[in-house]
Amino acid sequence: MRRWNGWGEEHTEMALAADGARFLQGVLGDGQVLPLASLDSVIKQVPPSRLPAHPLTSCDPELRIRHARGQSLPDWLAMRSGQFERFPDAVALPESAEQIRELLAFAKAQDALVIPYGGGTSVAGHINPPESSKPVLTLSLARMNRLLELDTTSHLATFGAGANGPQVESQLRAKGYRLGHFPQSFELATVGGWIASRSSGQQSLGYGRIEQLFAGGLLETFDGTLEIKGFPASAAGPDLRELVLGSEGRFGVLSEVKMRVSREPACERFYAVFLPDWNHALPAVRELVHAKVPLSMLRLSNTAETTTQLKLAGHPGQIAWLERYLRLRGISSDKCMLLLGISAHPKQLRASLSQAKAILKPHGAVWTGTLLGKIWERGRFRFPYLRETLWQAGYLVDTLETVIDWSGVERLLGALEHSLQAGLKDENEPVHVFTHLSHLYGSGSSIYTSYLFRPGADYKTALARWQKLKKAACEAIVREGGSISHHHGVGRDHAPYLAAEKGERGMAVLQTLAQHFDPQGRLNPGALLLDQGQMQ
Amino acid sequence: MRRWNGWGEEHTEMALAADGARFLQGVLGDGQVLPLASLDSVIKQVPPSRLPAHPLTSCDPELRIRHARGQSLPDWLAMRSGQFERFPDAVALPESAEQIRELLAFAKAQDALVIPYGGGTSVAGHINPPESSKPVLTLSLARMNRLLELDTTSHLATFGAGANGPQVESQLRAKGYRLGHFPQSFELATVGGWIASRSSGQQSLGYGRIEQLFAGGLLETFDGTLEIKGFPASAAGPDLRELVLGSEGRFGVLSEVKMRVSREPACERFYAVFLPDWNHALPAVRELVHAKVPLSMLRLSNTAETTTQLKLAGHPGQIAWLERYLRLRGISSDKCMLLLGISAHPKQLRASLSQAKAILKPHGAVWTGTLLGKIWERGRFRFPYLRETLWQAGYLVDTLETVIDWSGVERLLGALEHSLQAGLKDENEPVHVFTHLSHLYGSGSSIYTSYLFRPGADYKTALARWQKLKKAACEAIVREGGSISHHHGVGRDHAPYLAAEKGERGMAVLQTLAQHFDPQGRLNPGALLLDQGQMQ
């Protein structure tokens, strides 16, 4: 059973090694565990639905609770304190495009708002019911999760938009294919959600972002179905796919999606490489992407992240051996870990490996083989479970991400980390901050920063601390010219910062599009675009 | 001096070998050369301008003639017969974004239409003044052609939008970089034009289409400048770049563009490979892209194109030797030529070559080394000059292109070639048709078809023949589910067919966007989107 108030399956846990716990105590002080509200106590709070009965909807309180919040830290605080604020008035689980259209018509007739819901994994408030006098219908695509068609000549797979990561990949694997989209939300997030929020997976360097994988599909709108034909590429005017990508449910509901798939790679390896320090590591990875070495993944942790990861990894004996070996090779406490993936034919793998080694050598790189890569691969979707472990140890963790040209990476990364490190200075409270680059492009890189802090005495304090940190970090991103999101999307949490990058005229275009598809503003209002009240 | 009534520089010519001339005579009959109107006679026809004088515009008749038409076959017929129909009332050659905005304001004040003009290489009627009671101002970006900034850390180059292919590449080459965008229009077409029409270059397999190369820029609109910030990638809502890509001047005028550039490759080779016939060739190239071999170009000619190319190449002695060699290796008259490019580090080149050879071998491929590849490379931008040569020999040539999923390639290619071959049956006139695939994707391929025919007794007959052929071919594309353009764009010639792929709701979105940017419909009306009158 999926957790009602946190990430993933109830019985999946990730242990915190004694060494890791000591490390956190050292940097943050003793943990502070907040009390958990029970599901029963929350069920009692759920108000009566403002929507009449409909054969395709349910007003079951537990179902409404389970669709009321995403996975952002404030969502966790709301769920765990039992202070949900709002619930959808009803939840629908349609099984076809026709049923989606029927539900849209129902919402229109009832003057209700509609929140399209994929895996509920948003960390930016995409699926939270907004404050409104209108009733809210949450429309979950969870039952539309089948591989509907696989064209093995064209390597195109059509899915119901509600297929989650494992459903996508297991149905493809049975036929020898893969989509290759592996975001950390993989276990729960859906292909439709990835498209609507412009997701990017861990191996985007090889497989592309969701923009490159999404070929076309059906968008159900109040006005009927917009069919986006899936050409390999086309010069026939602006690309309608691009309107849906990142639309965050404002323009319509994806029912079916056609995806570009690949055969499973002949060979796939993840190597761990260590670089002496950040000043060696940054030009090294830039050089790898500029030389266009065919790799499927690069993930470079800064010194703070490398240290933290090795501390939290458990196995202190093995890690000590590794560190001794690295010291012998001249790499000590400032080291940065680089994970490098290759997914290719063995000939290409050898060529890429050889080229990567030649490029990294002058930067002082030490290769440690594939063992750490295998450990990473096994645990690649486990990180979200660590939040639970840390919660139980009395620490809160959140992540933030942005993207900028290479010439701005160092400046923005520094400003972002500083904004968080200093964010609770007024309370004399430490914040532990570390960062990696995991989506590298010729022109720049994503910056993914994690931060840990203590909740304080109660939920109110915890939320206030988060708000302070989030605000400081988002302002640093905007000030230094980063995008407010590289792959988490805008949702409600980032909406106030969007205008800084799109500009007034860019925002006006997006408003025009929202108005075009949804003149009454029923579809996920407040996500992506602030509603009129908020803008003033 | 650039030709006023055709392609390229006046003194650049491409000879037609005697063998080639005989070949054409054999398939099409004796050539029919139409008389050419003189520039002087056309100058006398140019009517007085309907626009008042302005310091940034010129009403010089020759300048107006030189900006009145593109390079489509009907454009050629119009220019060569002297029947231009319409001329812009004035031409402006702004030197800055400010001047563009000043000209837009002037056009608004004068109730004039504005046609943004890049290299004038459109083959789909993008820049032809429409029939209108309003005066027409053509706004050429030709003077805004400089490399304004090169960020060597981020591999980003900012250009004036009017820089043409040689201006782009020579300014980059001086610093060790390349854009890598090499469409056949390279010599004359501009980077802004490529973006506005979603162009694709010969090495798009390695460098990407213009969509992947365009990072951001400035769009001058009636309402001011829309700045599109150039992130490497972003999840912050729909991507504004994608609105400009393919907008064909309907939303605004690009003034500055930021492009993702690469270092010049360590090594670049083009290999010629022959396959026994189309049935062997098609699965062979599909396998190359599905195996994701890192190549920078694939161009597969069908049997008719291979035969025609070898006949028109000149050097009959050497070609005879080549054919003898191929026959010894089991490849005879049904042969298909595949050009395969690799642009990479020598290690990668060897790996890609080895993998490509292993993949092509079971399909009966015979490699002939890099000699034909070098000949192709030297003449890669010369094909448009062949139109002049063929004209002088009394034949007309035009090309058509589309794109479709792999599962539809064979069907669409057959239907397209048949529509042209049979297109002049009512006149008992032969049409020589041949095709290549030159932009290959995991999910499908472009289809590029050339057709040659005789003009008949006069220009009227020639135009009527072209109209018949074009209509038949476009209808075949639409019927078989292809896109109306893979890289030539929509312009005025393809606009009637756009709704077939975008659908009624897709067209409505594009109309809303045009309305948003240009409520009075002054910007390039009739291109991309039919104007209201035409739609009825």
C-alpha cells in the first residue's frame, strides 16, 4: 500500500547507518522528531463534498485525502501534521478518453475546477486544490496505464497517459524496448505527468528529455480533443507538442501519448570517477560534453555532496578503503565524485570510455570501476525514501534545482548554496547544503541542490523555516539568471518567479494560450500562471 | 553579383555533361528553352510605390524587384517571364533592433503590411507580397549579419538574425567553432530565416535541426521586444523558443539570435556505400538509426536518384569503372547510393565506422571509400545551380519534401513518386522523378523528391504543369499522412494543406497566437496561415 502521507510503498525503507546519523548530528545538532497525525484523525476532518454524485467520481474521504497533496516538503508538513487545509471535493479515475471528456463536461456543468493528476509526485504544488469558492474535481489518470500500441518499425509506443515509470518500462521490456526516462520520481510518476511538467530523467544525456521522447498524443480539452500528430520532425509551423509540454494541466488533460522508444542497449555501465576538487571537476565535465562523447549519464557531485553521500552510504569500512586508495592517488578531502554512464554497443562503449578517460586524465581523475556505479544503479530510485528515514531521525530534507549556461554555473551554484546555508542565520540554525550537476548540455547544466535542516519545535516553525529557505533560494536563482526549474516544473510554488525569465510579453503569450483553451479558468488554476488575484 | 532572376552568383555555373544531357533527352525528350525577360524590361513595369519616403526605406525599382520573389519554381517562372504580378512598395535594410522597431511603427502608421526577409531562398512563397490594397514593406535583415558575441565557456554564439550561412560559419571558423547547419540553401539563406521556417541541415543527424541549435533571441513585435532567454533546457512552462520556430514572420521579426555552437570536429569523413536495391537499403538505414550509431549524416538515394546522379555527374569513364567494380561485388542496375558522414574524434570515428560496417554488411552493402563523399562535399551547395543549367538545356526541376514515421515511408514515397510520374499523363508528357531520404530519425524519415519535366511552349503552360504536379504531390502527402514539410516550411504554397495535420483545433491555436502578436494581421499575411478570405 502506498503511504498516505509520504513517499512510496509503506514497507520500503532505507536505513540510516550509525555513521550517517553521527555525521548529521555533527553538522545539524540533535534531530527533532515531530508527531504524526493519524489517517483516522484526518478522515474526520474531511468536509462534505461540494459536488453532486456522478457515476465516474468518488467522494470517499480517504481517496480525497490521498489526492490532496503532492510530495513537496510543505506537502509533507501538511500531511504529517494533519493540516491539509483543502481536499478535492471528488476524485475521478476515468478509464478512457471518452470518460475524461464526460468528466470535463460534468465539471463545466457544475462550475467546478479540474486538477489533472498523474502520480501525485509534484514537488512544486502542481496538484494541490487551490483556495476557491468553486468545488474541485481531481482527475487521476491512474487507470489509463496500458501500452496501447507498439510500432516496432517506427520505434513508437502509445500509452495511456497514466502509465507510471514501472508500468511504462515493464510493458516495453517485455518486447525488448525501453523509453529510457528515469527521473527520481520513476516509481510513482506518470508519463503524462512527465510531459505536462517537462520532466528529465537521470539518463537524459543519452535518451533526451521528455521533450525529445514525446512524439504526439491526445489532449482532451473543454472544446474536444486536440490531436497532436507525431511526426519525427516537421517544418510545418510551430510545434503543437511544445504547447502541451510544460502546460501543467492548464490547457487540457492528456489521455494518450505516443513515445519514441529505443531497443534495450546491448551494454550499460555506470562508472565512478573521482576528481581532486571542484575546480578540477567543473572544466572536466564541461569538456566531456563539449567533446560530444556519446554517454548516457553524467552526474557530478560537489565536495559537500560527495562527503555526505559517502557518510550516508553505510559500509564505513569499505568507504575507508576507498578513501585510502584515493589518497594514495592524490585525491583527498576536497574530492568530487562523478558518475558516468554509457549505454551502447560494446564497440561504442569502449570508444566512449577511452575518449572519456583521455579527457578526464589531465584533470586529475581517478577511476574506481563500476562497483559504486552498480550501487548507485540499485538505489537510483531510493533517494526519496531517505526523506522518510531522515524524518524519523528528526531532520527535514528538500531539494531545489535550476539550470543556466556554463558561464553562469559557478556563480549561480555559489549564490544558491549560500542563500540556503545562511537562510536560518537569524535563528542561529545550521543548514546542511550540497549540490550535483546531473543534466549536462553543450551550453550549460542543471544545478541540483539538497538541503537538510531541523524542523524546530513544531510544524509551524518547520514550515516557516522552509518558506524562508525556499524564498531565499528562488530569489538567488532569479537574481543570478537561472531558470526557476530545470525539471520539477513551475506548479504553484514557482509561479511567482516565472515572469522573471519569461518576461512580461512571454507571460502574456502563456496567458493568451490558457485563455484560448480554458476561457473560464477551470483547469488547474494557479499552477504555472498565477491567477488574476495573485498577480496584483 | 547575385542573379536577379534565379539562384546564386551570376558567374557560378554547373556544367551539364554530354552524357547527362543525352540521359535527360532519353527520359524527357528534347529540351524546350523559354525566352528570358530582361531586368530592364521588368524595371519599366515596377509601379510607383504606395509608401511615402522614409529614411530607412528605399523605393528603388531594382531593389524592389530583387525582393519580390523567392526561389520556388513558380517564382522562377514569374521572374524569367517578367510577370512578377506584385512588388513590395519599399524595401528596408535595417542595421539594428531599434531600426526594426522604427520600421514596424512606420508600417503601422502607414497601414502597411510587413514581410520579414532573410536570404530570399524560400521555395514555398514565404516572402512574396500578397494581393492586398495595403502597401507592402519588405524588411531585409541582410545588414544585421555580425557575430555579436561568442561565449566560449557555454559554446553560445549571438548573431544578427540576417547572417547567412557563409557569414555564420566563417565568423565562427575564425575562432575554431561551427554551427553545423548546412541546408542546401546555405550560401544565401540566413540564420533568422532558418529559425522562422524550421530549417534542417544536411548534417542534422549529428548537429540537430535548427530547433536544437537555436537557444534564444529577440523577437521584435508591434508591441515591443519579446526576449527569449536561452537556457540549455528548462521545465519552466511551455518553451517560447518553439513559438518563434516555424512562425514564418507572422509573430514578429527576429533581430538577434543566440545559437548553440560546437568546436570544429577533429575528423570528418563522408563515405559512399552502395546497396543492391531499395528493399535492402531501407531496412539497412533504419537499423543504423535504431542502433544509434553516432553519425553526422545519412543520405540514401533510391535507384532512380542513384542512376540519375551518376549520369549527371560527368566523368563517364570513372563511373563506368565504379559500376564494373560494383557489378563484380553483385550490385548492378537497382543499386542505391548511401552517403554516410561521421564528424568526431578519431576514436569515435573508428568505432562508428566499424559499427556501421557490421550493421550494413548483412544488407549487402559495398563500401567505396571517401572519394564520392569528397565529391559530394565539394558540390554540396551546388545543386541549386543545376536548376540554371537544366533551364538552359530546356528542362524544369523542382523538389518536394515531407516526413513520416518509418512504417509509412515506403507507402508515402511510392504515392508521392507516382503522383508526379502520372501528373502530366493527360498531356502525354513524361516526368522524371527520383528521391532520397536525408534526415533520418529513430521514428521515421524525411522524403525528398526531385522531379524534372519540360516547360511546354510557353510560361503559361509551364506554370500550369507545375501547378498540376504540385497539387497532386501535396494531396498525396496529405492523404498518406505525411507532414506538408520537413524543412522547406509552409509559406503560401503549403498553407492550404496545413490544417490536414494540425487539425481544426491546432489551427485555431495558431490563429490565436497570430492574433495575439499581430491583431491587425500586418505581418506576412497569407504565409503559414491562410487569411480569412482564403479559408472560406
